[in-house]
Amino acid sequence: MKTRSMDLLYREYKNDVFRYLYSMCRNSHIAEDLMQETFCRALMHLHEAEGKRAKAWLLRVAHNAYIDLLRKESRSSSYENEFFHRYPSDDTPEKSVLGEENRRELYAQLAFLQPNQQHAVLLYDVQGFSYQESADLMGISLSHFKIVLYRARQKLRRSRETA
């Protein structure tokens, strides 16, 4: 039963988990590795997911895997925060020029934000989570999440006005 449940979770949410990880690391190879790590961890702790929303739980596991990677890299070298500064390693032909341009513009704008503000914008505006789900994924209160998101949007507006 455990394997079957995991198989269903994988088929249903693998694309969401990959997109979420890719939006943070902007490297498809690293995102794939982290996605594998996410589902391995999820399999080991599947019993903890009972009663929780599967997608939100998986994205929290993915976020933790990404944070662990950053910690590991910071210990092994003088790693600077490259949250949104990595360039994609490969472009697929089916990506439209307009979509690529919009994505670059979004990441360029997000680069002006603090990491927690970037995360808030990604969860709420890009991934489409509710305020409460986003706050839970970030491990902060709902009111604090709303403040972080509000300040992030203010910064984005100011940066667009000056550009």
C-alpha cells in the first residue's frame, strides 16, 4: 500500500515539485536531483503526511531538501546566495520566446528581494498556494507571511517604476 500511494503521489505531483525546485535553483539537473531526494524522503516519512494536503507537504519536503543542499554547499565552499542568480543549464526547443522573456524578467525582478520575500512571491503568486498554505510552507504565521508578501510587492513595484 505504501509503494502504491507513493506511486500515485509521484505521478500526480512530480511536475509541480520539479517546477518549484527549478524556480529556486534555476538549474534543471540540480532540480531533478532534488526532486529525487524529495520523493525518497517522502517515501521514508509517508506516514507523517496523513491528514495533510499532499502537494503542500511534498513542497515542504522539497524546500527542506533545497535548504539542506544550500547548507551543504556553504560548508564545502564559500558559497554565496545564488537563490535566483543561476542561469538555466539547458533550454528546450518548445519554450516560447515570450515565455522565456517573461521568466527572465520575473527572475531579474525577484533578484532585488530578500530570500524570504522571493519565497513568498513564488509560493503565492507563481505556485498559487493560499496565504495560509504559503505561510505554513515557510514556517511563519499568517500575518507575518502577509507582511512579507506585501513588502515584496512594494519592492517589485518600486523597482519597475525606476526601470
